[in-house]
Amino acid sequence: MLSLILPTYNEADNILEMIPILRDTLSEIEYEIIIVDDNSPDGTWKVAQELSKDMDNVHVLRRVDRRGLSSAVIDGFLVAKGDVLSVMDADGQHDHTILPEIYSSVLDNKGVAIGSRYIEGGSVGEWDERRFLMSRIATKLAKKLCAVSVKDPMSGFFAVHRSVFEKALPKLNPKGFKILLDILVHVPKQTEAKEIPFTFSVRHHGESKLSWKVQIEFLEYLYDVTIGKIIPLVFVKYCLVGSLGVIVHVAAFTAISMAFKNGSDLTFSGFSFSVIGATETAILFNFWLNNIWTFSNSRLRGISIFTGLLKFNGACLFGALANYAVSAFLFSNGFPELASVIVGAFTGVIWNYTMNRMFTWKQ
Ligand SMILES: Nc1nc2c(ncn2[C@@H]2O[C@H](COP(=O)(O)OP(=O)(O)O)[C@@H](O)[C@H]2O)c(=O)[nH]1
Ligand SMILES: [Mg+2]
């Protein structure tokens, strides 16, 4: 049996058109269609539920607490009954007429079949140059990571045998758009993959959800499955935030110390006040950026932001003391003030990473 997943976000008009088309295309096959909708504001889930009332083999999975294409596909595969698990865009961009061939290929090879834009006979259709170039670069990078060799590992149109999906499942990353790539990275090397050409056509209605955020997630994914195995991405993000925090610290120090300066002279107590004020400014900045970016997976919201900020301050306390001690020591021993401030600020970064990972965003 074929289980066809249609992930949807704001595709109400498209889904109305697609279901009757797919019924015709799949008339010779035993199939089910599972629409996985992330509580679309345009009510796609409602339209889909209405449609499914008259069709026993059309189901709707409405997710109210999650967003994301890869995770929608994984959830769809998890509730599917078929031995062949397939996915296609719900917007009419994928050529439904090759679905029966995709299905029979997987029945045959017990592996993977891909609707491919990059083999002979396939094409990306009417893309602008920017998207074409980005897709080619992403595909080039992605191909190097796959356990099996294919030409279009970034396609959103494919089918996989249940046994292959289940082998890859424990290692799949639910973030982003690149579910086929993720499967191909984690399948056994001997898995067979067949590509069937098609031309990527234009969306029937609505807009693409391939945002810049999804593209950053793709770069993060590439990092995660390569260097990230040795140096975790969250550590790299934390260091980047920490380095930006040092810049904020130095800028805040420069601004605050102006109030204490007599000409160009800064007293030790003026230096100390400025370092303390700059440290708290940098702590606030780092907390904000770490919360929305570094630890976005366990992002704090609402009232937890305040308790988190308190914990963050607590966890940073020793880092801040070390920062102050080092910079005050250097300054009182004749080091230039900015050099003292910068060396002190870096001293706090490593300490803070360790403490916050252990306490504030417990990972
Ligand atoms: N459930 C769900 N579906 C999504 C999400 N993002 C995109 N989709 C669906 O995934 C398919 C591919 O997305 P699309 O915007 O067409 O990407 P593009 O073809 O690369 O421009 C479409 O059917 C979208 O409605 C999401 O966050 N959740
Ligand atoms: Mg699309």
C-alpha cells in the first residue's frame, strides 16, 4: 500500500484541487493520503477535514504545537499504514503523473525513489537565477554527505520503503526542509535509490514557505552532520554570541567611562563602575541572543524569561567576577584600559558557557 503524505501550511486552495487529481492518478493503486497541517491560519486543516469526510482513505493530522516541513513528514510517516511511504508538495509543483512509477520503484527495490529535477529529462522549470544557484550549491554540498549516490538529494518529492525509513528514524533531525537528505545521510550504504525525472512546475496558489530561516537551518544542518559531531553547533553559537557580547561590553564601557573621566584620566573607582555597568549590559545582550538563537530549541518565554535571566545572572556571576578581577588587575598594573577590558571580557566567556549550559538552558 502507498501512504502519500501531503505536508501543508496555508494551502487551502491547493488542497481542494490536489485531492481529486490524486484520486484519478492513484486509481489503480491501494493508497491512503495523509494531510499533515500545522494549524494553518487559512484553515487548510478545516478544508482537508471536510474533504476527508467523504473519503475513507484520506486522513488529516492537524498539529497545533509544532511547525516545520521535515517534522510534518516524519509525523505523517509515523501514522502511515503503507509499506511505501511517500511525500509530495501540496501546491501542484510536483508532477503527480510519476507517482505510480515512484511507488512501483520502491516496491521493486525496497529502497528509495526520488522525483528528480537534476537527471536527464528533469528540470527546475521557471526558477529565478538566485534560487537556481542556491539550489545547485546546496545540492552539491548535500550530495557529499549522502550514504547513497543520487543527483537530487534535496527533492521534496520521493518515496521510501518503510523498512528503510525505520532504520534511519532514530537519527533523523526534525528541523528544516531537508527530510530526504537526512534520510539519505542515515540509510545503510547498500540501499538502492532510483531517480525518476520530472519538471518542477509553478505553484498553483499561495506562496513558498522556503524562508531565510529555513535556509539558515540548512546550513546549521550541514554543520551538525559534519564538524558538529566534534564541536557542537551550540558551542559555536555561544562563542559567537560571547564574542559579540565582548564588543557590546567594550562599547558600553567606553560610553559609561565617559561619565567618570576627568579629561582623559580615569580613576580606579571610575574604571570599576564602568566595567560593572558594561558587564551587566553585555549580560542582558547575551541572554537575549542566546535565548532566541543559541538555545532556540529550549527557548524561554513569558515569565520564565525573568527567572531565566536571574539564573543567567547567577551563572554569569563568577564569570563576571573573573572578568572584573582580571581587567582590574591589568589596569592597576599599568595596562591600557581597553586592552584590560577586552582580556577580562574573554576570560568570562568559557566559564559562562559551561555554567549556563548546565543550569539556565539545561541540555
Ligand atoms: N505541515 C507543514 N507543511 C509545510 C511547512 N512548510 C512548508 N510546508 C509544506 O511543504 C510543501 C513544500 O513547501 P513549499 O513552500 O512549497 O516549498 P518550495 O516548494 O521549496 O517553495 C508545501 O506543501 C507546504 O505547504 C510547515 O512548516 N508545516
Ligand atoms: Mg512547493
